[in-house]
Amino acid sequence: MNKACFKVMIILLLLTCASTVVADNKDLGERLAWSCLSCHGNAGASQGPATPVIAGLSYNYIVGVMLAYKYTDDLEKALDVIDNNPDLADVGIYERFPSTMNNVASALSPDEIKAIAKYFSELPLEKLNQQFDEKLAAAGKKLHKKYCDKCHENGGASTADDVGMLVGQWRNYLTFTMQDYQSGDRGIHKKMNTKLKSMLDKKGEESITQLIEYYSSQQ
Amino acid sequence: MLSRRSLLKLLGISSALPLMGVTRLAWAAENRIIIVGGGAAGTIFAKYLKKILPAAEITIVEKNKTYQPAFVSNHLINGLLDINATQYGYQTLQKNGIKVIHDTVTEIDPVSKNIALAGGKSLPYDRLVLAQGIGFDNAAIQGFDENTLHSWTAGEQVQQLAPKVAGLKPGGVVIVATPAGSISGPWAPFERVSQMAAYFSINNKKAKIILLNGNAKTEDLAIFEDYWQQHYPGMIEAQWQTNVSAIAGNSVTTSAGNTTANLLNVVAANRAGNLALKAGLTDSSGWCPVAAGTFESSKQKGIYVIGDAITPELGLSKTAQSANAQAKLCAIAMANQVQGKAVLQDLPPLIDSEYAILNNDYAIFRTKVFRINADKKLTQVSHGKSQIDDPEKQAQREVLYAQSWFNNITHEMFE
Ligand SMILES: Cc1cc2nc3c(=O)[nH]c(=O)nc-3n(C[C@H](O)[C@H](O)[C@H](O)COP(=O)(O)OP(=O)(O)OC[C@H]3O[C@@H](n4cnc5c(N)ncnc54)[C@H](O)[C@@H]3O)c2cc1C
């Protein structure tokens, strides 16, 4: 083998190595994500009854939620991360009610959070078999169309536009979340708040139950 | 022009096999991995190593055909869980290419790299993962043996406590005695007493529970005592730093003398199992020292220890959640080594956490998260826990989060 040929070979070998480095980045997201599964279920599809399904949430949504958990004591820091990462320009930061997620997210760097978010956002949304009341669900369907569908499209089955997950999510988690929105324990999108308030004014507390029945009915 | 095909020829490799495949096959032929114990740590290690290295030859040796986790025993007492729904088989692991042998490992020979099975066979290994959980220091309590009702290890004993509690005569007395030192399920003694009290408060209002606990009271435990005083005044008597030295019939001996009850639930000091002791894997503490991250034994090369049997010196608690996380780190580190990567590359956080369900509407959690730092040391990077003055809704939610954890971790192990 002549010298030139040998050089080409080295380059080819390096190219093979380079492609495994890229593969390793994907590995990193998956391996970090393994640490979530004992609580969130195989492939992020929680078996319930309350810890949320996280497979199929959108990338920006997961990044935003994880940064909010991580910097719970000072959300300004979460905003700093967004400012320093142009690719995160569309990520929203909303305060969360305290949970063990604060400890989990604190242990991860923003880059690690991105790798994990990529991994879970690419997993399929799983359907859940939850019991529901048909009458309440029918009422919820109408409410959803009027007050929520503009952002939570497709009857709440879409996770696009970084709005979290309503269909395919455990009803207990949705109940807790709506409690937190009403009590102010979770930060809320401004326009969503206007819609929610107007719904509660006109239709009362039971509108929340009806909506949750509706989301649980879509299987 | 040099194509990829001719490059492979130059390297003397048949182009019919992808490059990775060759190293994996060669590796599989000389790397038989045996896991002793198919519990919280063993199943998870096998599952994830197989995911990274599909060609690896992985065998679990587990003495029981079904896994009955120790961590459900308390939840059977007041009907939070049903015993029929909490027994797990190894079929899915087998379907995914992991060999499962149901037999008891009686000896590990680290020199010849063989294990002996009670069934008479002996199996050679290249790497051994010890994941057999705890053993008891029987000698610490005169009269303690395998027939003592402890309900503290995976298997048959898990389901034996709840019916005894239900069968207690009206106004009867139960003694729950748990040892000093590091134990499996650090909060389990207090969760157990809480579940018994919840049951008695409805079904046997005059019953009494005496808790004899070998360790001193720590700050965490104030939440339990506070809850007991509020909800079951006079039902529970807790004695701290009290060790049982002997049991006979229905009475226990402590430094304060003899106490008699209608039901005894006594747990002897925990340590690594006899198998680990005999193989020279333990230090003077009775637990197995290991390297952080890889979990390779500091005593014997080629042997890894994960789960309850490891030394408490690393700061990890003896919980199924910790065992699960350790198993993942160990599997990734081992695969890294095989694949020629930096051994501690791509390790996820080690999330060590524990729930205790005090009643159907009240649970608490504590979490510590560790990472391997640049010095290859396991370092705690964050922590949190329930507080006595948390809003009511938080303690209520933790019940459902604890149950979710249980459903998800068992599903992760066996599905
Ligand atoms: C009452 C109680 C409540 C608990 N509650 C919680 C909780 O809420 N949360 C939590 O995270 N943890 C809890 N724990 C702790 C948890 O049960 C253990 O930390 C966990 O099971 C340890 O996992 P392991 O894999 O090391 O051992 P195990 O899960 O016990 O698995 C060991 C396996 O090895 C097998 N084995 C043993 N010896 C041999 C042999 N010689 N040959 C073949 N097989 C063998 C056993 O049959 C068993 O299946 C609790 C523990 C107790 C006792």
C-alpha cells in the first residue's frame, strides 16, 4: 500500500468515527432519558394514575418546562438561557407548582435538557384507556371548541404550538394542573388565562370537569 | 478509487458484516455476563445492557419464578395494593433475548470465574453482576431464622404480613422491630407502622403498635410522628435506638428487658448476602465496596455489585429507585468499556428517591440526585423532600405519584 492510499484510508476511518460521534449525541439523549423512566414509564408512556405521559410532548414545551423546574427559585435564569440560545427563541417559561421535578431538572445542564427534549419529543404519543362519562364529555367537547381549540388544536389531541398535552394525558394530572392554574400555582399563558376566566365566569366550576372528561374520552 | 468495500478488504474483514457487528460478535463469544438476582437492579441491568449490546450473552439466575417485590409488602396491609396484581414473571425479558435460569446461586468462585447452582450445575462467566439484594445478620438476634416473620425481602414473605395484621385479635399488640444501621427501604419501618395504624383505625380500634427502632430518630421522621399523633393518638409507641437481642415465642428481648405481644414482626440487621461474604466481596461493614459509576467491586475484578448490597459509603440509599438507577449506570459503563469508549461517558443522573404512603390521602417523598464528576466521584448535585407544612394538596398528590412510580418501575423491569 502506498502512502497516499494509506492517507485516504485514515481519512475514511476518521469519517466512520465522525459518524459514530454524531450517533453518540443521539445516544446521550436516550441515556439521559433512561433516568426518567422509573417515574414516567417505558418510553415516557406513564402507566398512571397521575405521573404524566411525557412521550410526544413538543421539543420547545419540554425544554421550557425543564428550565422552569431547574430555575424555580429564579426564573430570570431560565430566560437568560433562552437569550443565550437563539435556537430556543420560541420557548415559553411558566412557573410550576413545586415537585420532585425541581431536583431532577437541577441536575441537568441546558444542553442535556435539549438532548432529552429531542428524545421524548420524537417518541409517539400513546393512546390511553381511561374511563369517562359520556354526557359530561359531550358538554366538554362544546366548551373545548369555544374556549380552547384555537391553541389546543384537533380537540386537544395536538401537541403542536408547544401547548403541552391534553389528550393522551392522565386525568389526575390534568385535574392537578387545572387546580394549579386556578389557584395561581402555575404560570399561565396570558390569552389562555382570559379564555379560562371567561369560561369559568359563564359556565362555572363544572366546566373544568366536563373538559377533562372530554380529553379522557378521546382514545 | 478506494471504496468502503475495498477498505474493509484491506483490513481483512469480510464486507458482508457491518463494522460494528464484527466487534460485537467477537466480543459476545468471549463475554458471558451472569447476573445473580432478577430484582430491582438485576432486571434493569440486563434490559439496558441488551439494548446497547444486542449480541451480548446475558443470563439472569433468579431463585424465584415470580418476583414479589419487598417494596409492596407495606401496601398490602391496608389494601393499597392487591397481592395478585403484584407478582411478576420473566417472560418478556426472555422474549427479548435474556436467558433466565431459575435456581439458587450457592457459590461464586472469582478465581476460576464460575458460579455453582443449588441444582448442581456450574456456570462459567466473564463478568458477574451481583444483584441479590440484602441478607440478614441472623446472629445479631438470638432465635432469628428464615421462619421469622420479617416481610423484608423479595419472595414469599412479602404476602405473609398483611393477613397476620388482619387476623390480630381485637385490642391486640403488634411489635415491629427494625435494626440499627443501613437498611433496605430506609422509610419502610415508618411506612409499615403507618399502614398498620391506618388499617387498625378502621378495623381494630383498640389495637396497639410498638415500634422498636435501632437507629436514632432523624429529622425526616418528625413528619411520621406528627402524623401519628394527629391521627392515631395513643395507638403507637415508638422507641428509638432500641435493638432486639433475642426473640422467643411472642416476646422480644431488648436492653430494657422482655416485651410480649400478639404479633411479632422482627427484622434482623441487614447486610450483603452470604454469597457475597463467602466470595470475599464485602468489607468489615458487611456491605460490598464498589467503584462509583462502574460499580465494579473493589475486592474482585470482573465482579460488579448493584442494588441493596453495595456499601452505604457512596451515600446511596437502599431503595428500588436507587437500585434501578445504579443498574443503568453500570450497564452503560460496561458497554462503554466494551465499545472502547471512555468508561464514564454518557452516564445519566443517578436519581435516588423514596416515597412513603402514610394513608390513602397522605404521602411524602425525598429525592437526592447524584452525578459522576470529573474526578470520577459520585457527587450529590440536588435534593429535595416533602415538608411538614406542605399544602394539603401536595401530600394528596404524592399518593398518586407514589403509586405511579410503583406501576412504572415494575413495568420497566418486567415489560
Ligand atoms: C418493606 C419495604 C418497603 C420498601 N419500600 C420501598 C419504596 O417505597 N421505594 C423504594 O425505592 N424502595 C423500597 N424498598 C427497598 C427495595 O425493596 C430494595 O431497595 C430493592 O428491592 C433492592 O433491589 P435489589 O435488586 O438489590 O434486590 P431485590 O429487588 O431484593 O432483588 C434481589 C433478587 O435476587 C434474588 N436472589 C437472592 N439471592 C439469590 C441467590 N443466591 N440465587 C439466585 N437468586 C437470588 C431474590 O430472589 C430477588 O429476586 C422497600 C423495602 C422494604 C423491605
